[in-house]
Amino acid sequence: MAKKLNFKQELTGCFGQPVAENPTQAMIEAAYRHHGLAWRYLTMEVSPSDLGDAVRGVRALGFQGFNCTIPHKVSVIQHLDGLGESASLMEAVNCVVRKGEKLIGENTDGKGFVDSLKPLISIPGKKVVVLGAGGASRAICVELALAGASHITLINRSQSRGETLAQLLRDRVKVGLTYQPWVGDYSVPEGTDIVVNATSIGLYPDENARIPLNLATLKPGMVVADVIPNPPRTRLVREATALGCLVIDGLGMLVNQGIIGIRHWTGIDPDPSVMRQALEEVFG
Ligand code: NDP
């Protein structure tokens, strides 16, 4: 009997900068294949001046959604029909989802991070130190506050960026907040439950770069999370593991934000292990 073939391929994609082998594409398409979905996830370079046309293209071609990355996370908002709660609080979008005829902007970076923390620690009432005040830190701090963290100590080298994020958090979410400029080696205060590196220190090719942190203040049992996905075993991940901390690497966050995207687009819950394996293959 002839097998019925399905030629229709649903489309999702990523608007960002070109890379030889896009890790997110490898991860998402591994999940599509594993679950037998006739979907594709395409990576396209879109210049800032073409962003409006690209989003109109998404509408015309019937894409179910797309990720967008730097430099489009904020400027894409003007081309969308609405925002989810987190994207609206952060004023940044990394995932767009078609709902009927509408394109809705979501932010899955912070949610992916919080999902990777949950197996290790219950977040409500916890005290967190977040190093860095860029886009990743903003997403993480907003979601930690929404998840019920009691206090965030924000540490950032550039004072203006640190204070801008601190003010956004004070204005928009309910969490105790302290901002401290980063001077010398930072000592994590006693009583801290979770420490997050949300800076780009340690990202390939600077994988041996040292985070200015007093390692003696990382205690056994403390949760230490690094957002850097490449390499996954950063210097901080190795040092915190040796000190007896509960450690989360950047791949967990990347996989979890991918899971949320796939769930939004396709309605299925993908297998995280298949996605992590695809990333590990790309990152070697
Ligand atoms: P940004 O450029 O927005 O922010 C970078 C942050 O790192 C700033 O706070 C900057 O401080 C700080 N920083 C950089 N170098 C140093 C240094 N030498 N000393 C002290 N602080 C430093 O980047 P993003 O927030 O978008 O991304 C940060 C990292 O998060 C990237 O490496 C990215 O790969 C990773 N990421 C991981 C994801 C995942 O799923 N695992 C998702 C999203 C991002 P200052 O303000 O002083 O310049």
C-alpha cells in the first residue's frame, strides 16, 4: 500500500547573525526529527534595516514563529501585534509565536534559566547574586522575581548599566534589590542561596578568562549557575564543582528556552536529552 507522504513543512526560524553551524538550529531540528515533525528551523541573517520586511515575510510565508537575537531583540517589537508578560516587562523579545493571524513576542531566556534551576532548588524566598546587567541578566532577574526570589544583589562593572537594570526591576517587579558596582574580586555575602554568572566572561574563545570573584565565598551546597553555553564546562563551572556547589551550566538554559519555543510553536513537549546532545555535538 502506498504510504501517504506529507510534503507540507511548517516553518520556524531565527533572525540573527550568520554562523557556520548554528547551535540553536541543530538543537531545534534534532527535536523536530526525533518527534517525527515535518518542520524546519532556518537561520537567516537579517540586517536591521530589513527587519520590518523580514517580519512581513514571516506573515506572508505562514511561519509559525521565529527566534530573534542581537541586534533585533528590542527593535522587533514595533513589528509585532502584542507581547507576553515577560517580554513586556523586559522590553525585549527573543521568541515570536503566531497566534491565529497575530505575531506575539515572548521572552524565553529567563524562563529557560529558571526551569534549569528548579530541579536543584525551590526559588521562592531565596537570595540571589547576579553578576552582569546585560540582556541575559535582565531576563534572568525578571523571571527570578516573578518566580518569588526574595532578594537580588546585582553586580555590574559599568555603573550606568547596573543602575538602569536595578531601576527597571524596582519599577516593574516585586523583589528586594541591591545594586553594587563591581570593584576587585567580589565576595558573595553569607546567606546567599544562588549565584549566577550572567556576564559574557568565559565565552569562547576566552574560555580561560577569570571572573573577578572571591572563590572562598562560594560554599558547598550553594547553587552556582553559569549562562555561558560554549564551552559548557567553563572555568566557573569547574571551580564551583570542585568547591562542592550545585552547578548548572549554560546548556541547560539554552535547552530549556528551546523547549519553551518548540512548545509555543508546535504544542509538543520535546525530549530535552535529544536537544542537549545536539548542542554538545556542535560545541564539541
Ligand atoms: P550583553 O552584552 O548584553 O551583557 C554582557 C554583560 O557582561 C554586561 O553586564 C557586561 O558588563 C558584562 N561583562 C562582559 N565582560 C566583562 C568583564 N570583563 N568584566 C566584568 N563584566 C563583564 O550580553 P548578554 O547579556 O546578551 O549575554 C551575556 C552572556 O549570556 C553571553 O555570553 C551569552 O552567550 C550568554 N547567554 C546565554 C544564553 C543561554 O541560553 N545559555 C541565553 C542568552 C545569553 P558591562 O555592562 O560593564 O559591560
